[in-house]
Amino acid sequence: MSASVLFVCLGNICRSPLAEAALRAEAARAGLAVEVDSAGTGDWHVGSPPDRRAQAVARRHGIDISGYRGRQVTAEDFRRFDYVFALDGENLKNLRRLRPSDGTAELRLLMDLVPGREGSGVTDPYFGEDAGFDVTWDDVTRAAKAIVERLRDPR
Ligand code: 4NP
């Protein structure tokens, strides 16, 4: 049975789609079967493709995310997924409020898996410079590698 992982940010058009793409790529490289999805705590971008700057950085790394569509996280996600990763502390706070009492998913701050980055968030690149998306890509790739290691060698 393969593990399932959900990434959650605010809009589901910048950070969490890139985290989804990075984990799909790292899992494929490792030959690991993982179910991966992403969602936002907000509903402004439901049905929208990722931000064009997010699409561009993924494309520079050989990945096409133009078919991804935004969706809002639901209570059901906490029963459906094994892991729910919050991209930043605000997302984590909102997810703790949304989590139903019968939710089984392990809810974590994403960067807690990256040594030296515990407790930190992935900075929201939406209102910043294009270069911010490269920083996002680096962060989510490091986290994706850590997730693959964790899933291969559960401790
Ligand atoms: P994300 O970035 O949470 O990484 O997808 C954002 C996208 C849109 C908005 C905020 C953050 N927004 O306010 O519309």
C-alpha cells in the first residue's frame, strides 16, 4: 500500500503545487509509489492553474504543472491522506482548526523535515520577485527528498 501525502498552502497556486511537483519527481526518481496532491486553505483560486511563475520554475526543472488545478482543503482530506504538510506556520494554524476529531492524517510543518530548517515556513513568493520562486523550488525540493527518505526508511 502506498503512502499518501497532501501539501497545503494559502492559495494552492504557488507553493503547494510546487511541493506536489517536487515530491512526484523525487518519488519517481526513487522508484517509490506515493499518492500526492495539494490544496489551499483559501478558496480564491479554486479551479485555477498554478501561477505562471510557478509553472515557469517547474518547467525549468523539466516538469509540466499546467494541468494542476487549485482546490480548497476539506475535512475529508484529514481522513484520506496519511500526511498533511503545511507550507508555513499560518497554514498549520488554519489546518489545526479545520482538522476533524476523527482525522487520522499526521499534520506537520513541512520544513520540520529538513535539518536546520525546523520551525520555519516556506516563504510565500506570490507578492515578491520572480527569483522568490527559485527559493520556493529549492525549499520544496529539499523537503521532498526528506519525505522520500522518510517513506523509504520509516523510523
Ligand atoms: P500560495 O501563494 O499560498 O503559495 O499559493 C498565494 C497565492 C495567492 C494568494 C496568496 C498566496 N492570494 O492572496 O491570492
